[in-house]
Amino acid sequence: MSKIEARLAELGIDLPAAPAPAANYVPFVQSGNLIFVSGQISNAGGELIKGKLGAEMSVEEGAAAARTCGLALISQARAAAGELDRIKRVVKLTGFVNSTADFTDQPKVVNGCSDLMVEVFGDAGRHARSAVSAASLPLGVAVEIEAIFEVE
């Protein structure tokens, strides 16, 4: 068992299968030693996590939704790299939060994903990041996050 897979087991995390693309794009692209993972939407066990932050969803619920995006991102990274121990670092996350015009806690929501990356990858999980508001997201989901990973 790889080091990262052992860490996931220790954390009690079962990664979902890497989601298939829903339209005309690929789930990831590798260029050199970077893997660009397409945006992953908030989804828990096949159930979309929908809602608008600042209206019907709390920051805590949003952070939990962002964590599910992180699980899907890690699954895509594993599919791209072949094994998670090839991931040298999480380079960048870009998080989109379905929120009202006056909602300003997008960073707290995206922390749900950021915290997961550090839990799983340790210091290599620390990354650059953007957390922005969106008036709406595909299928009404609460959060969508894309990532860039560096591989060895």
C-alpha cells in the first residue's frame, strides 16, 4: 500500500471513483510534470450537493460540500498519475462558490477542500488558491473546484 493510500485509510477516507466528464472535455490533462484537473462539483455518494451560500446553506455546509470536491480531485489525480505517491505537491486550487451577492465567506467554504489536501498530503498539500463567488454553478451545485497537481 502506498504512503498516501495508507494515510487515507488512517483518516478513514474512501475515495470515490474518478467521475466521468459530463460534457465535451476530459477530466484531466497532463502537461510536463503538471496535472490540470477539470472542475469537480459537490457530490456526496452520487447525490449532488445543491444550494446557494448566503441563502439556504451555511458556511459549514458549504465547507462540507467543498470537501467532496476535494475527494473527487484526489480521485482524478490518482487516475492521472497512476498512484497517489507520484503527487509531489498540490500546486493550486480554484474554488467557485454558488453564493448570494452579499456573501463574503467564500474562503471559509473552500477551506473544506484546502484542509483536506493538507490532511492527505501534509506540507505538499499546501497550495496557492483562489476562492470566488458565482451567481450560479452547473446543475445548481453549491461548489465547484479545479486543481493543479505536480507529479514526480
